[in-house]
Amino acid sequence: MQDLQQKLLCFFERVAQKDPELLGELQEEPGFELEPGCWSFTLPGLHAFLQGHDPAFSTLEYGPFRQLVFRSAINHALKSHGAEITLHKNRGKVDQSRYALTWPAYP
């Protein structure tokens, strides 16, 4: 699980660093929204994306994935990149709400 946690943090750090290849993939993915200043997603959508794009996540069921996200120190890791994960649209349920990785400025 430690390896998965590291891979998850690396993924979010690449987004925070505005990796052009990854942002291009995210922009093409249905259910993700890439806007000036933020990238928004749902947890089920993020799970499906990572399952299809990283073999380490391919067999990870959604429940353990969600626990991995909530137990990781994503915001702590993103702080050094000037980014953070926030609740973007609260829909009353964790799996239906939208979250956003926000940057202070978007080029």
C-alpha cells in the first residue's frame, strides 16, 4: 500500500506542476474539468482514470482506493508546489461531490 500511496502522491504532484502531457490527458477525460486555476474531478472518476493509466492501480477496488486518498498526505505534498485539493462542489456524498486541485495562478 505504501507504493500505491507514493504513486498517488506523484500523480497529484505532476498535476500540481502542470505537466503538459498529463494535463492534456486529463482535459480529454470525460468527467474531468480543467479550468484556469483548477482541475476538478470526482473520486470514482479519478479511480477509473488511474486504473486505466497506471498498472499499479489496475486491480485496486474503489473502497480501498478511497481510503488511500483520504489517508494520504496529498495537500501536504502539494503545498510546496503552491497547490491544494479542495471541495469544489459539495453534493452531500463523498462519491458524488467534486474535488479540485487548485493553483494560485494558471498559465
